Amino acid sequence: MVETARVTPSGLSVADDETQDDAPPVRVPLDGRLDLHLFRPEDVPALLDAYLGECRAGGVLDVEVVHGKGIGVLGRRVRALLSRRDDVVSVRTADEARGGWGVTLVALRPQ
């Protein structure tokens, strides 16, 4: 489970409770593209919350959430989480050139 998610000059830094003290946290750049392939499904709610909040604070209002196609479970979970957020203006599936139904496009409300 994600224990910490903080912003550093290079982006969002995420560490979990299983990270060894000498292992660096995963660095996630605040470039508007969050690839969830690097994370466990149970970490997605906290990670998505932290990432979208930091993107919004940094003025990044168009975000791609890459969850992959698979059988669609993670994509459905991501869309359900996004539907509960007041700062999300719109959610849509990417066109095929950008990943199709393996990528969810999110427009955030400005702060």
C-alpha cells in the first residue's frame, strides 16, 4: 500500500510500506501521463488521488491515465474513482492512436 506520495523537483515521489530503507521511491513525473503498470492495483486510489492533486496544483489539467487493456478491471476502477472527484471535469477513453480503451483521458478543473 502507498505510504507516501510527495512532490519533488523531478515529480511525484511514491514509496510503499514494503520499500526497503535503501531502495529509492518510484519517481512519477508530473507530465500529465500516469502509467499504472508500475504499481499494484491496491495502490491505485491513493496514487491517483495524489497524482491528480499535484497535477492540478501544478497547472497540468489534461491527464492520461494508462491502465492497460487486459480484461478491463483496472480501467473500470479508475473511471469509478474519477467519477467521485469534484475536480474532474470530464473523463473519456483515448482514441486508438493514444492507447484506446487502455488509456483514460481526464480533464481537471483549474484551482
